[in-house]
Amino acid sequence: MKDKILLVHGSGGRLAHELVEKSFLKALDNPLLAKLDDSAVFELRGRLAFTTDSYVVSPIFFPGGDIGKLAVCGTVNDLAMSGAKPLYLSLSLIIEEGLPKSELNVIVDSIHKAAEEAGVEIVTGDTKVVHRGSADKLFINTAGIGIIPDGVDISGSNARPGDKVLLNGPIGDHGIAVVSQREGLSFSTQLESDCAPLGGLVADMLAASANIHCLRDPTRGGLATTLNELASQSKVGIRIEEEKIPVREQVLGACEMLGFDPLYVANEGKLVALVPAKDAEAVLKAMRRNRYGEEATIIGEVVAEGKGRVVMKTILGTSRIVDMLTGDPLPRIC
């Protein structure tokens, strides 16, 4: 049982302290976390962004990532979508009794690598262990804090008619990668999750233009739901073109086989930006210079008519309304 998480690892006693020191502090060590106080104390000045999220993805390992990488990237990206520079994260784990320590250590190492790439520090956290069958191996909750630069005003309610709609790359990779692992599907070439921290990409975009109106990462509900959210919040219409939306062949094939629409499949390394037309090309060039925006493209524009509605020009030249997701075709995706 030495390689298994036991209920006593969540008791607060000796084994709990050993778990913190050997599995977490060893990998995530930094001056704030090393104090092991009940809260991290630090100084910040300026406008702050604060977010929280929980991760229950199944399976906890998938092509291109795992629940640990996902937790860091998802939280960092939520901060970045407000234009903030992510700084500090909290990390809380609910572990099912019986989880192999070796798997936990792989996930913690993944957390470390993702945090290092994103330029954030894990400064506080918590661990709970529940009875076997009370969770599905591992759930993670995070919170994050970042600083918003002066002059940046990004919100889902800021879209204006004439704005261009920018997307940083192919959609649907994460959702299909996870469901393929879950259902045992295979492809001729390996399809991996697009899970990635986007703070650096956003910083490059803001360096090209501080006038970006909206940023949003199309996670659950996919691109279609995100565009509907922005159209509703800003009380505008959005028109997109199907032929300009990048989708990998493996994703298209899997969606056709499973009966999904790629527009509604989850992403974890994609963003949508609504940018004034005069700045769109400059922002697009900045995106394409970043590794996470090499396939960035303009997929549509914001219009005054059809408030709260998203309309897509199809490959056939017709138009159809793209509604918000009403169900959950791929549960436990993040």
C-alpha cells in the first residue's frame, strides 16, 4: 500500500505532512509556498483579476495533457482573457483513496511544468482524501490572481459593430482527444489536446494593440457557445464564415462518426478576440508570431443587426443561425 493514497493522507497527521513535502513542496517549491502557512501573503498594486475553477476531467490522463496541466492552463487562461498577467495560483486536490502515488507525482510534475511555462507560482493549497468510490481518482480546484495593465479594458460587453473576430487556431482538439481516450478511439495520426497557457499570447496581442475589446477562451460549449455569449453580453450580432474556421481532419472525422458539431466541442488552448478593424491585421500578425497562434485567422465580424445572434455563412453559400449549446454532448471534459 506504500504507493497508494490512503484516507490517513488527508488526516492532517504525519502522513499528510509527508505527502505535502514529498509530492507537492518538492515539485512546486517557492518562497511563498515554502512557509506552509494557512494563506499566502504578498503585495500587489493596480487592478486585479481573480478567478476560480474546478476540474473533473475523465480520464485524468489524455493525449497532450492531464488534469494537472489542464488545471493550471485553464486558470491562467481565464485570467488572461481579462488582459491580466497571471501571477499566483492556489491548488486544492480532492483525492480518491487508492490513487497510486506514482500517478499523483506525474500530475504534480505536470502542474510544475505548466506553471513554469505560464510564469505563475502555486503559493497555497489544500489536500483532502475521500473514501474509494466517493470521487473519480482526482478532482482539482484552483484560484488565480493576476494584474491588469493600465489602459487595458477587456470585457465580454465591449464588442462594437465593425470589430473583426479572430481565432488563434483549429477548434475541437481537446474535446475529441479526451473522448477518444475515454472511448478507445484511434486515428491514423495522433490527435492531442490543445491544452496550453495563453498568457504570453495575450501579452503579444496587447503589445500590438491595447484596443482589444473582447477575449474569451471557448472551452465547454465550444466556439459556438462562446460567440453567443459575447453577442448577448454586448448586444450585437456576429457573422462568421464556415470556410474560414480551421478544424483538423481527425476532428471532423470523429465528429461525423459520433454525431457532434465541431463548433460545440471543447477547447483548452484557443481564444476568440474581438478587435477593432483598424487593429485587426496588427493583432493577427502578433498572434502568428507566437507558438500558440501560428494558425490564427479572422473568421468573421461584429454587426449591428441581429442583436444577440450568431449567423454563419456556410460553405454552400447559405446562412444559418448558430445557437448556444443546449445540452452537454461531452461531459467531464475539463
